[in-house]
Amino acid sequence: MLPEGTPPEFPTNLLEFQRMFPDEAACLHYLHRLRWPGGFICESCGAVGEPFLVATRPRVVKCRACERESSVTAGTILHGTKTSLLVWFWAAYLVATQTPGISALELQKKLGIPRYETAYLLLHKLRAAMVRPDVDPIGSQWPLEMDVSFVGGKHKGGGPGRTRKVPVIIAVEVRRTEQRDPQTGKVVKRALAGRVRLQQIPNKSAAAIEKFAKECIAPSAVIRTDDGGEFEGLAACGYGHQPLPMLGNRARMDAWLPLVSAVTANLKAWLDGTFHGVGKQHLQAYLNEFMFRFNRRFYRAVSFRTLLGLGSIRLGPTYRSLYDRDWLHRDAPPSDGGCGKTG
Ligand SMILES: [Zn+2]
């Protein structure tokens, strides 16, 4: 019997996950509830009611009225896979919840996947699901901190021209929160990193910065930077540019751009620690993964579903947890840019 009611919640820890998804049938059950939260509705004839189950194909149901078949995995990366749903669910859970991510070898060992290639492909598919085609601009609601940093491969020595590190633009939303101190009763204001955008650029130049801004930042956003020449064109592009001379003073930099400094340190540690340096060729894929993890660090449940492609399934409007900031912005129109200089 197929369940009815609102879509299922997501487990918040490993034990809950284990209880919720003990076997293949439980994963299937979850997919059914996500796909048809109010009970089965035939997409072909609109008939409502319990469908026929197809014994030989557990991922397929058949409408009792028109006999049209529907697949519970249609539109997800699970569609047509020969790997068990349980393995997929575990992989997505591990990838979504482990802060540093997971390597194919580690995944293979943890889940007892017989072939390395299967684990590799599985991770590859999950990573592909991290790239959203509809990335919306940031900075419409909150000011931004922005900086350029050289990250990636290890320095080979032999002078400045020999580095394999590449320039990356990092922009971070500066959100303000107010919390009342329970002891003093005073309201404490603090800055919190919101969403980030990271992009590998060909060189540290004004043209590269303006191109990035046009693609990723909302027109007339307020942007804080150091006084580097590469940022000089931002004001002419219509942004509220706030440059501050750093005078070679690290403490000054950390005070003016604390969030972008923290994100940069995080990114470098993650790249070095998890992947032992990343080449130029694949850097943007890892930047995408970093962004995916960072922007969803408070929404693990959503990232689990996004990874499995379950976000594309129509979900019941009652499911409030999906409507976090990221999802609210999903259909926002892309920025048409605020700068005429880069065309
Ligand atoms: Zn039907």
C-alpha cells in the first residue's frame, strides 16, 4: 500500500537515517511519498487513487484507470540505475552531510561497492547534480565582501612564473544577525556569511572582475574590497563600491573583509586536505562543490534531495523546509548586469 499525506521529513543524524532507510523498500517508500505527497495522481488521465504495483519492476506503478505506467525515479539521477537505491541514498547522505566530502575509494570501502568504477561514477553523478544551471545573483539584499585569491595546485618553485595556482574571485554575502545575550539581556549584533560565489578567472584584471560581477552580482549591490586596481571599475558599473587601502596590514584586511578571509582560508584548507591540491583543469568543479556545500550548510536535507535529483520532483506546497532562501531564489531572473563596459 502506498502511503498518503505530506512528504517525509529528513533524518537529522546517522541513527535516524539508518532507522528511516533500513532497506530498498524503505527508500522506494520515501520516493513514493516525495513524488506523490497527497497520494498517487496519474499524470496522464488525472485519476486519483492507489495504483497497481508492477511486481517485476518495483520502481514502476500503473494507473488503475488508464493503465499508464509512471516511474518513481523519472527525472532524477536514479532513473535507469542498476545500483540499489540503498547505495544511492547512503552515498548522497554521506556526500551531503560530510563537511569535507568523500573520495571514490572511501565511498567504495564504506558502502562495500564491489567495483571502484561504480563508486567513481556514482560520485561523479552526484557532483554533476551540484551545479545549478539557474544560479541567481547575490547582493540584492545584503552587502558583499569580495576578494581575489590564488588557490589550487601546489607551488612548484622556480620563480613567480612557475606557480600552478590560479586566481579565483570570492564573493560573500554579509548577513547581520541580532541575538539577545541571555545573561546580560543586551542585543549583540554579528556578521554571518550568507551565500558565496566563487569563480576561476583567467587573470587578476578589471575585465575579469567586471565580467564576474555582471554574471553573479545583483545590479547596484554594495561591494567591499581592498583598494586593488582590479576593482577600480566596479563603481562605474553601478555598484556601491567601498574600497579600503590595506597598506600591507593583515589585521586591517581581516577587520574590513573578515568573512571573505574566513571563506578563503576554508577553501584552501579543504582543497589541500581533501584533495591534496587540485589542478587548473578541474578547479571550477571543486569550486562548485565547495559552493554547494557552503551555501547549503544549514540545509542538509535539501542538499540530500538535490543530489539525488529529487528537487526536480514536484513537491507539495506544505513542505515548508524546502522553501529556504536558496529555494526561494531558484526561479529569480538572472542578472542582466549593471555594467556596460564589458558588454
Ligand atoms: Zn491514468
